[in-house]
Amino acid sequence: MKLPKQTLGKLRPLEKKLRHAVSIGAVEEAIETAFEIQSLIKNRRHHRLLQAKLWAFEAAVDANRLDYAKSGFSGIRQLSNKNTRIHLEATGLLAICLLRRKKFDDAKELVREVISKINNITSDHRRRQFQRRFVERIEQECVLTELIGTGNTNIDPDEMHEQAVLLLQRNSDDEILRLIGNAVPVSRHCRKTLCLADTG
């Protein structure tokens, strides 16, 4: 569904502002900008609106606002066409939320759903790009969970960042790789999820 030129003129700078906010981790700005975009696009199912919300909710995941992000991704999944990349991305990011909450079985089901529908992306380049990013994101989540070793479901993003910095400062590249190698197999749940995601 095409948007009027007047709407597009207002939308493009807002999308640019939103992408920038996400890139620098400014979650509140990202959310506010997504709401501005929503006020421009009245059709709740329009792909440009769903994409904007996806970006904002991804910023919320990165800020560890998991309940907010989980609710948002669930909403996007309901509103989007199940054969679109937006639906796949929302499903994958919802799986990330569940991994962080250590709900491994639920996360695995969503990963399985993403993998089963990945061929819906008709472009070879975009399909490979999506798959690579998806697998890398799951690997990162599993590795961080195991390396930091927190049993707390409410991970403080500042604390996580500090732990990651300490890890880098106190260990050589070889030691970090060894720690990662030792950490991933510890969690059979993460290992199973990784095996499921890595179809290439």
C-alpha cells in the first residue's frame, strides 16, 4: 500500500532518526520516534510501520527491556504477513527474548519456526544475510549468558557491558576463544538451539 508523498516526506527523516537512535542505543528516543511514525501511518499493518516498530523493540532488547520487547514482537507477529521477512525477524527476536529469560524450549520452537520459513525470503543474498545474522545473534546470546554466568533473569545492561569490558581487558584473544569454546557446550539448551539455527 503506497503512502502519499506528503506522508513519505515526513516519514523518511523519522526513519533515519530512528535507525540512528537504535545504532547508538538510545532506546527512549527510538520508542518515541516509532510512536511519531505510528501517528503518520494509520494502517497498523503497513510494512513501514511494522519495520519501525521492529527497530524500536530491538533497541529495547539491547537495553534488556525484555517484557516490553516481548510484547512488541508478539504484536508485530500478529499484524504481519507470516510469509514476510518482518514476521521472521520479529519471531527471531522474540526467541532472543525467551533465551534471555532462559525459556529454552519456547525459544527453540520459535527458532524452528524461523528456520522452516527462511526460504520465504526469495532473494538468495537477503536470505543468506538474514540467516547469518540470526545465527550470530543466537550465538552471542548463548555465549554471553554462559560467560557472565548470571542466574538473574533481569540482567543489567550496564553490568553486562562492564563484564564484557573486563573479559576483554583481562584475557588474550586466545584465552577468550578458549572461554567461549568452554562456555557454549555447558548449556545443552543453547547448544541445541544453535544446532537448530545453523542450517547452512
